Amino acid sequence: MLKVENLSAGYGDIIAVRDLSFSLERGQVLAFLGANGAGKSSTLMCLMGLVEQKSGTIKMDGRDITATKVEARISSGLAIVPEGRRIFPDLSVHENLIVGGHVVSAKIMTDGIDYVYTVYPRLAERRNQAAGSLSGGEQQMLAMGRALISQPQLLIVDELSLGLMPKVVDECYAVLQTLKQNNIGVLLVEQNTERALSVADKIRVLEAGNLTWSGSATDAKNNNSLRQSLMGIS
Ligand SMILES: Nc1ncnc2c1ncn2[C@@H]1O[C@H](COP(=O)(O)OP(=O)(O)O)[C@@H](O)[C@H]1O
Ligand SMILES: [Mg+2]
């Protein structure tokens, strides 16, 4: 579904990630691991068209989406839950979902919001409540719900578990499993290595903008020295 070749991305003269290649099929989860500043968020944001791409190609279902705008990438099936969630605290839950759906057609938005309320009944119950008054876990649900409005084929999630209680993290991971079962691909960035290994099919490790380890989650689980080094940074 997604094929990325020799991607480099950055900010002006700063190269945040270089020469990165990877692919993802429907229903697969790929997790990027690595220390702060490794280039994980820059990679995800570049895929979405939100950070400058310096070189390489991005293809979705064989179609080259390199250099297209964020709206076109959403149409091709991508959506992102950004690091830090970025919800609007003074707007209601429902308004936050509408804001998230602004680049899709009215029909897709209506269907999308129904879909989100089915996935997250708790958001439906709190649709008129200010988003800022939700618990941390509910805010993460809202951030994920907002990304799901366009009913993406590939959901990109940056720092899924950051700042959440273990029980809430369980709920978030249960949703990822459901997406996987529905044949949706997930690109995940996660500081919690064990959680990432529990859901991922593929692992890519970044260090200072370079890919330093690449393999299946099974191989990563069996690689004690890799796990030790990843524990040290999370
Ligand atoms: N807006 C920005 N402007 C300039 N440099 C940035 C910006 N955002 C991130 N960087 C730099 O890009 C590199 C990778 O950062 P980032 O992708 O956020 O890493 P990670 O998500 O792995 O912590 C870092 O050196 C960081 O300082
Ligand atoms: Mg980051």
C-alpha cells in the first residue's frame, strides 16, 4: 500500500531524517523506535506533506504522492494523529471532530463522524462537552477519532501512549488491533518499546536521522541487545 524510497526530510539546512526506505501493506503495523530527536516525527509529518521532503519518493497504491499537498494525501488514504494531540480545548468534542473533517466532503464528514462515534461511544456521550475538560485518555480518543473521520487506509500515530495511564494505553492499543483487523495500516511512533513490539509487524529504529535497525517485530523481540538499547532510551 505505502512505499517510501530514499526519503530525506528536514527544515531548511537541517536534515532530520535521511535516505529512509520502507513499505507497509494493509492491515500491517510498522513502529518507528528511537531516542528523542532521532527523526521519527519528522518522518511521519513528511509523509503527510507537513514537513519539507528533500529527496526520495512516496507512493500510495502505486501512485506517486511525492510533492502533493496534505489534502491530496488525505484523499489517497493517509491521516495523522500528531504528537501532543493538538485538540482545541475550548471547542466541544463534536466541534473538534468537525474541524478535523474540514478537508473532506460533507457526506464523508457525516459518515465519518458516525463511524468515529461507533468506534468511540464515549466520545458520542460527551459530544457537547468542552474537549479541554476530557481526561487525557479521552483527549487521545478524540485526537484519534479526528484522524479517523476521513476513514483512512493508513493511520499515522505519533507517540500514542505518551502521558497516558496504563489502562488508557490498553484501550488505545485495542483500537489499533481493531483497525488492523479492518485491514487498515498503521504507522506508529512509540517510546514504550514493549507496547510497540506487542502490536507491530515491522520495526524500524532511527538514530540521529539514520535507519540503524530494520526487521520484523518477532526478530526485534528475540534480539536482546536491541531491546536493551531501546529500553535505555524510553
Ligand atoms: N520545526 C523544526 N525546525 C527545525 N528543526 C527541527 C524542527 N522539528 C524538529 N527538528 C529537528 O529535527 C530532528 C528530528 O526531530 P524529530 O523528528 O522531532 O525527532 P523525534 O520525533 O524522533 O523526537 C531534531 O534534530 C530536531 O531538533
Ligand atoms: Mg517526536
